[in-house]
Amino acid sequence: MKNFRYYLTFIFISSFIISGCSHSNLTASEVMENSIEAMTGKEEFGFTLESHAEESDGQTLAINSKGQVQHDPRTAHITLKSDYDDGELVETEVYLSEDAIYHKGTSGEEEEWIKSSFQHTPPTPHEQLKVINEFVDSFTFTENDDHYHFALTNYQEGLDTLASTIFPFFHVSDHPFVEMIFYVYRQEGILNHLTYEFIIDKQSSILVSESIELLLDIGDDLVGNETTFTEQLHVTYDFSNRVEEIQIPENIINKAMSYGEYIFADRELETEEVPTETKGISDGNHFNGANFTTDGEWIYFADDFSNDGIYRINKADIDNGIEKISDVSASDINVTDEWIYFHDSTDDFHVYRMKKDGSGLEKILHTYTIDLRVIDNIIYYKNFAGTNNRSLFQAKRSGATTTTFTLVDHLFRYTVHQDDVFYLTDDFQLYRTDLDPKDKSSYLLTNHLVGMFQAEDGYIYYENLNDGNTIYRTPTDGYGFEKLTTDESQGFNVSDDSIYFTNVSDNYALYKLDLNTLDSIKMDEKGSSIHVIDDLVFYQKHITSFELGWFVINKDGSDARQLFFD
């Protein structure tokens, strides 16, 4: 970093001293106008780039890269070397296209490529100079015999547009995870300082180089504590030679894995068999209201907001095989091999269970409960205990005796997955801890603020509040993340290789996302409280201005119809 700053200082002082010896008598605006004209059509170039990034906790990353860029169509090929603060050195290559970044994997013996989405539409060098020209009065302008030098050394309010324009889109890292972290920092961090300098050749009026230093506040919302992120880079351009057409090899495009597939494949090689649970209701169904669940033979339904009672439905005859088995007021239903568990809102939300035919009703917990789950025949629930301190309890039943343990304090939502508890706090932070009541340690799973979440097949799927409630997923160890949707979600349910979600971006329509292709289709004009059982999707939508009805549709989007519970 010292060398970098010395380099900037040397250029600045040298330019200032020499400028007294040779002047072109052109103003800064005139130089910019000449350069904009000279850069017209310059959409192909080579470059070399040196960068240094550092967080305030001392973590550093230095990157040296070089490559070729073309803008029509936008494509780039980049080779780079990364030097991490722990001494790790990484060499790899990257391709950029209109909508994707292809990173060459560095961990396996065989060649592998990882594809990540790329949503940015960067300006051409000509367009970049036109934007800079709008702020030319904010720059210090000097010259020497060969070059014009522009320097912006103090960040001023209103320069955010300039900051986003000048940052080179071809500045990439060696790994998709690092790429995503830096992207979040740059997008969500607060810009506290910006230094920007660029040099234009006098004879040709062509851009020669640029240097950028920025300081971002990436405090509590992003990383959970007060942290700053500094990044410095120097780019040298070469517009002298025509760039040969850059083509991404077809085998890379066809065989590249998504980042999620890459992570999962890596885990398959190194992870032993993980524990699985038998849940009285799936995560997706529980978080969408806990109205429908199944024992594999029957579907069970309860909705104490619209009508009392527990119903069971013949899976072979959904429309005609609805049978009311109890008149109780039930919510948060769970079903096991022998029992239906629920709490009763007319009895202070105490927990009951009954046989699956509706007989043998008994109260088993004499306490106020919410978010009732039965997992491997162990009862989990939250309890207000007369305050707003919502704690997670575990209740183990042996005969007529129930023993309870406190697992987690101060939580909002939770699930149990692979012998761990994943829970959301009131400030939308997602944590992971184990099931040992004596071990109170936990760790933050992701820096994103989380809305609804669901555990499924080694992943945690979640709505990212930092990115417009779009749906992401991360492995259960929190190593990396993958963006799955671009639409805003308000409730979702993951089943097999699809996500069913309420698409706020399309007027709260019911959508299905294919996890293999990330393509989505509309299933119904409206749809919320989404439950999935086998090949059926259950959901609610308005049947009048003030009344909701329950509907069912096949997973392939066919045969949507209303269900009636008398």
C-alpha cells in the first residue's frame, strides 16, 4: 500500500512541477472534449491492473491482472494472480460475458469452471469520459510535456454517480465468493472517501491510465460490527492494438457449474453422511402458516382463522375426500406416525395431541406456545413466559413426564436441520447453533439481513432483505451464497428442484422457479401461504375483497381449483 501511495504522490508532484515548463493553453474542459472525440469508437482495449484491498481488521488481498476487453458484444478474458494475507497465492483466469462471469476453479485437479450472474451494464471508455466531464470542475488539472493529469482528491456529496461509473467492471477476483463479498461491499457500503486520478496522452488525446482509492463504511448492517473497507487500484490502458475477437469457448459455457453446484459438489467429496430428521411438518409448510402436513398417506389441514376443526384429506381424491376428524381450534399442526400435535388458541395456546383418527385427545404442555414443531418425536416451541423474551424450548416426553430444556434466547423464527438449530433474531440476523442445551455458542451464518428462510437438502434458502427480498441460498456452513431470483419475494416454499414463491414484482402472483435453470413461470395470478405436499401446491388467494379461500394446483401448473372445508 505504501508503494501505491508513493506512486500516486510521485505522479502528482512530477506533473505539477513539469507543468510550469510546458503548457498547451487548453482548459480542462477543452482537453476533455478532445479526449471524448478521440475515444469515440474505442470499445476494444488491453489493460493491466494492480489492486490492494484491506478491511480495518487487517485482512488484505492484492490482485495483479491483465486482459483484453471488447464492448460489442461485451466480452473480456482476464488472467490474474491473487496474494492473500495468509500467504496463499492463487493464479487463475476469468471470462466475462453480457450476463455472466466464468471463474476457472482452482481447487480440483481437473479443469472446472464456475458461472455466476453478472447484472452490471458498464459504460464504454468513451461513455465514461462523458460522465467524468460533467464533474470536470471538481478536478485539479495539470500538465507536463506528454500528458494531461486530472485529480479528484476529496470526496464531495453528489459524486456517487461518478464513483460507480469510473470503477472498472473488469476488476475481478479469483473466486466467486470473494467476488460477491466485494460486490456487496461496493453496492451497500457508505462511501466516505474517494480519490480518483487519470492521465490523458497529449498527442493522441487517448486515456492512458487511472488510479482509484475509495474508503467504504461497511458497518453493522453488513458485517455485524463497525468495519471499513479500503480499495486502491491502478489501471494502465492500451488502445494502440486491435483486440482480436474474444470468444468464450463453448465447452466452458456448456460445462460451467453454478456457484451452488460447485459448492455442493465440493461438499459431496469431503462430507460424511449427514443426519436427517423426521419432521411433523416441513419447513416450507410451517413457515407459510402450518396449515397442511402429511404422514405420507393422508393430508391433514387446520386453519383456526377461518374455521375450527382438523381435517384429513384422501390424497387419491383431493376434491371429494375431505373429512373433518375433530372440532378443536387447532394451529401449528404436526403429524407423526401415531399422533397429530397442535396448540389450541382457545386454551392459551397450550399443546395437545390426538390420534390420527381424531380420538384420544390429551393436553401435554400446560404453557403458552408458538411455532410448535415435532421433530424426531421431540417437541420444540417458543414461549413468551409473560414477557417479549421469546425463547426456544425443547420438550422430551417419556410416558406421562415431559422434560424441557432452553436452547436459545431472543429469537424470532427457527428450524432444526442436521442436528443444528438455525434461528432468526428480531433484527433479522440468521444464526446457527447446535442442539446441546449446555452449549450456548452460536455463529452468524450470513451477513445478509434475512426475511423468511427454509432448510432443505444441505442449504438454507432465504429472502435477502439487503437485496430487495430476492431469494438466495447458502450451504448450511455459511460458506458462500448464490442469488436465485431477481424478483421480490413475500414467502416461498422449496420442494425437490423448484421454489414456489409469491412474486411481489408481478402483483403477488404465484410463481415457480426451476433450480436447475433458474427459469420461472407464473402459475396463478395470485398466491400466498404456499404449502407443498408431493405433487400438489396449496395456497391462498382472495375470493372476495375481505375473504381468502384455499386453492390447490398441480406442480406442473395444471388444474387449479378451490378447496372447500365445511
